Amino acid sequence: MINDFRLKDLDKTAKYFLSLVLITLGIGISMGIYYVYLTTKTTPTGTVERFNGSESLENEIPEEFPKPLENMVLTTHNHINSFAMISFLIGFIFYFNSIINAKLKLFFMIEPLLSTLLTFSSLWIMRYVNEAFVYIVFLSSILLYICWFSMIFIALYELLFIKE
């Protein structure tokens, strides 16, 4: 039965493969966070400027131009789809851990999907309605990354350190 299956029960080949998948995803996620740092300095001001454009004096070229609708649609499309796949893959592996109880497990698995929707909805509202929504972008993104990394570390711990 699927509920009886646990990561710690896998053979070494499966444990090493899943561990490498999780490590690779963790590195990819970390590179994404670094890219956000490079483009926004991971600040509310930098994020608003990245999407809404930067202030410029007359006859000056702004450092950042406002993101056009086409770019917002493409960014949202790419990120929601890829974040859903990342959440599915990490969550599917994490589901089989024996360390976390069912209610907390459910929270860790569902929260990144909810945060993804909240983050990208808030980016649109920040871009077109009210810049203050940048704080919701930050909070939901932080929670998303905490959940992803927690699931990765918990699953890796069981795969690599817990014996049958």
C-alpha cells in the first residue's frame, strides 16, 4: 500500500537517485534566488523598480523600464508552470518521508502552490495597482522557499541518514 512506503525503505540506487534529484533542484532554486538578488537586490524598492521601472530625470534614460504586459504574461506563465512542477516533484518525494506527521506534511506540500499563486497575483497588483503589494510578494516568496528547502532537507535526511 502507498501509505506504508517510506523513503528509508528504498534500496541504495533509488536513494542516491532521489537525493541527487533533490540536490539538483535545490541548486536550481538557489540560482533562481541569486538571480532575484542580482536583478532586485532582494529589496522592496529594487523589486518595484524592476517591474514598474525606475525614476528618471528629464532627458535621462531610466535604468529600468516598466515591464510591458507581454513580459508580465510570459514571466507569470513560465514561473507558475515551473513552480508547480518543482512543487510537485519535491512534494511527491517528500510525501514518502516518515519524519513529519500528516497535517504538517500536508501544509509543506500545499503551501508552495498557494504561495506561487499569491506571489504572482501580487506582482500583477504591484505592477498595475499598488506598489505596497511588494510586501505580499516578499512574504509569500519567503514562505515558499522555506517550505521547498525544508522538504528537500527532510527528504534528504531520511534518504541519506536514516536506516531501516
